[in-house]
Amino acid sequence: MIPLGVLASRRPASGGGPIEATYLTSVGSSTSLNAYTFTSVPLGAASAHRTIVVAIASRGHTSISSVTIAGSTATVAADVNGFTGGAGNNRAAVCYATVPTGTDGDVTVTYAGGTGARNCFLWFWHIAGPVYVRDYAATMDNPAVLDSDVAAGDFVVAVVRGNSFGDNVHTWTGVTRESAASNVYETAAHSVDSTELPRTIRLASSNTLSHSAAVAVFRGA
């Protein structure tokens, strides 16, 4: 593990009922920028306490300065930035925000800086009510050990930014592959039906070079 760029804090399981999460869409850009804007991203049905979860995988940047979703500032739940032998900064992060209005909206990701070839890919989930972060993990190790505490009704989001060398294949344990931009960028998720302290969440990539992987566990507030 390396120090996490985490703004959210862990809390024990309590409060709200099971989360009903719906995968929405993915967007991305291979343009070398330090700030990205994705317009008219589908956000699903609006509600007063709607939560949008976004997984981010990117290359070539330093720290994340901000993420906004339809004007709402997102909180970083888990974040790791791995440097891979001159290939650039490989970042994986999971963020979330309360976004009460609009069925679509602009999404911005701003980094503190970056060099060389850069890119940014995002995946989105809709949750009808408020959430908090139950647990999180992040690592540059391969295989990645992302074991996290979960309780029935929780929702788990995981993301990896791997390497672009060769025919890289990601194999997940404890979560199910949701979507991928290529053999480099990939997300996985899981709706929890029983308490596990912790749940075994692992990722093995066929390319043995280091990568960045992050996971966040959400619970209804």
C-alpha cells in the first residue's frame, strides 16, 4: 500500500437500507490535457439525494485537484497514483457526489499538473439515495490486494489503470467486471448480499509491470 489521497473517511456499517446502483455509461479522452470536460453525460433519474459514483483511470498526471458532476463537487473515496518505469503516472480513483437535479450534465476532472502523453477515462453509476464510504483500499501491487469490509446492501466499485504493453488481461476476484476502455482501463462492481470482514477483493494482471488499482465500498446513509 502507499498513502491514499482520500478525502472521505471510513464508517462502520449502520443506517440506510440496501443500495440500488445502476451502471450508466463511460466517457474518455486520449488528448494530453490537465483538465477534461465531458459534456451531457447521462446521470439517470434525478432525486433530492441522488448519488453519482465515478471511477477514474488516467495516465500522465499528478494529483487530482477537483472533480465536478453537473456542478456538484465530488469527494474522493480512494485514490492511488503509480509510476511505471518512465511510462507515466498511472492513476486509479473512485469519487462520488450528491447531484440532485438534471438527467444529464457536464463532468470535469482537473489535475494539478502532468507531463508527456496523458489521458482520462471515467465510468458512472447512479444511486437513488445518499451514501457514505464504508471502506476503501488502493495499491500499486500486482497482484492487487484490495480486501475491504462489506455488509449486506453495500455496493462496491473497483477500477484499474494498467499497462499498455502487450496483451494485458485483468482477472478480478470478489467483484465482477463492469466495463473496459481497453486492456489497460477497466472497472468492476459488486452488490453485497452478506457481511464479510473483510471481503476478498483481488486483481491480477497478466502484464507483470506495476499498475494502480482502487476500490471503494458504499453504504446507504
